[in-house]
Amino acid sequence: MSSGKPTAAAKKAGSQDAGNGARHPNNLKFTKEQELEALRMMLLIRRFEEKAGQLYGMGAIGGFCHLYIGQEAVVVGVQMTLKQGDQIITGYRDHGHMLATGMDAKGVMAELTGRRGGYSHGKGGSMHMFSKEKNFFGGHGIVGAQVPLGTGLAFANRYRGNDNVSVAYFGDGAANQGQVYESFNMAELWKLPVIYVIENNRYAMGTSVTRSSAQTDFSKRGVSFNIPGEQVDGMDVRAVKAAAEKAVQWCREGNGPYILEMQTYRYRGHSMSDPAKYRTREEVEKVRHDQDPIEQVRARLLEAKVSEAELKEIDAQVREIVNAAADFAQHDPEPDVSELYTDIYR
């Protein structure tokens, strides 16, 4: 039976961090192989987003572009707990989620530049890519729209009688949407296997959560529906994985939905057109210096006697993948005019 409070096991599994309110499981041990896996994927996301920002500035990418820089540990840590058949769905800050599921960097970048080889054949752009093969059910431009859709994926899993879990990512701003609470109600009522991951990067579209949310502890948003939740240090990939493992187990055992508030931070503005004047440069630099998710892993690997040369080689390999993707995305042909009439409802 689920409850609005963490279970006794959940309380034993973690201790409260006085710095940011996030719950840290006592055992955050990663093997060297897990650290390297996390480093490679977070570096891939970081370098990809940096390159996307460059291409946007050059005019090669049009429309909206929301970068994931700073939040990499969230999707990487969660993805490390999922199995084949589990589904994920997210909002418009979605490139990192695509890469974490294993979608090809060339296809993602080509979609950003509107080319034929993109995941939506160049017709969707940054916010509208899908991969049935990787069980990625899209980035979504309508704020909060992915939450009922992710709940629907969980309903399908329950209806089919499998043990798959749906993960619906959304931000602190979207957490105030009415459709989110309708989804919570149905998910708990029908005990649907869905994990709601709230990526709290503190500023939504440009307003601090302290000015826009009456309840700033987003892990409690499901209390009135009896959905358990917890706060997690979303800048530490180990803490993310540990919390996600517990949530996945909860869902697979048929207990219903679970809420994870990932306390994270985006280094860039809401989108490429946002100068982010609502916060100070000093605040951003302090988070970068003290909490950067990639630097945390690098430091632990150096302590584990992985050489600086090995880490630089990993970064070089990642840059090669990203540069190849950017080259492909700028030289791949644009979609044929006939594509205007495909993939549409009539």
C-alpha cells in the first residue's frame, strides 16, 4: 500500500543533506566501470549541447533550442536503472534524454538543423523527435503535455500485463500545470507503473521557484494523492541512480506511481534566446565550481587512480562523435518537398 510519506525502508536508505534538502542514500558507491559509463554519457550530452549552442549561434539551427547543460546527471542516473521495454517521455529540454536512451547523435543533430537524416526527417526540430526503437516517446513543446502521455504509457503497460515502467520527465514550472494533477490522480487510482521525475532547475522559464510555487518541496506534490516522493541531489549521478532504483522497484512491484524531485541546475538560459538576467553570474559559477556533475565523477576517477591522460582520451573520443554529428547535420540534404504531405493526419 502506498502512502504520501516515504516508507520506513526509504527512510533507512537515506539521510538528509542540509545543503539543498536532497536525500542522499547512505551507499553511493559506484564501481570504476559505472563511473566511466556515467562520465562518457554525461560528456556526450555536455559536448553535444555545447556544439548545438554553437550551431544555433551560427544560424544553422533555427526555432527554439533548450540546452541541458548542467542537468546531465539526472537522465544518465535514471537511465542506468532501466531495462529494455521501459519508456521515457519528456518536455522540450530533450536532447540529453535522447542521447541517454542511445539515439544516434547524428540523427539528433540532423533534426536540429532540419535535415533529411534527422529523427523526424527534418520536420520536427529540437522539441519533436521520437524513437520507437529506443522507447523514447518524444520531447514535447507544450508545457506539461508529456505528463498525461507518460501516464498513458504506464496504463498501456498495466493493461498488457508486463512489468515495464514509464518515466515522465518535467520541470519545476510544468509541475504547476493542472494536467499534472489529473495524471497523479489517475495514476494512483489505477496503480500505474509511472515515475514522475521533476527536474527542478530552480528557475522554470525565468522565475525562481520561491516566487512561483507555494510548495517548493516538489517531492510532496503527490501527498494528497498518496503518491510517495523524495528529493534527490540531481547533481550527483550516484544519488540519482540510487533513488531511481528504489522508484523502479516500487513501480515494478505493482505499488503505483512514484515522484522523484531532482534538485538540479541549468547553466544556460531557458532557451538560446534567454539572457538569464534573473540570476547572477556569481551564482552560476558557484554551482559550476561546487556541484558540477561531470567534475564530481572526474574527481572520483582521479582518486581511483585513473590517469588524466585516460580522461582526456575519453573527452577526445566524445568530441569526435559530436564533431562528426555536426558535420553530418550541416551537409545532409534537406527534406524533399514531398515530405510536407507525409506523417500527417487527414
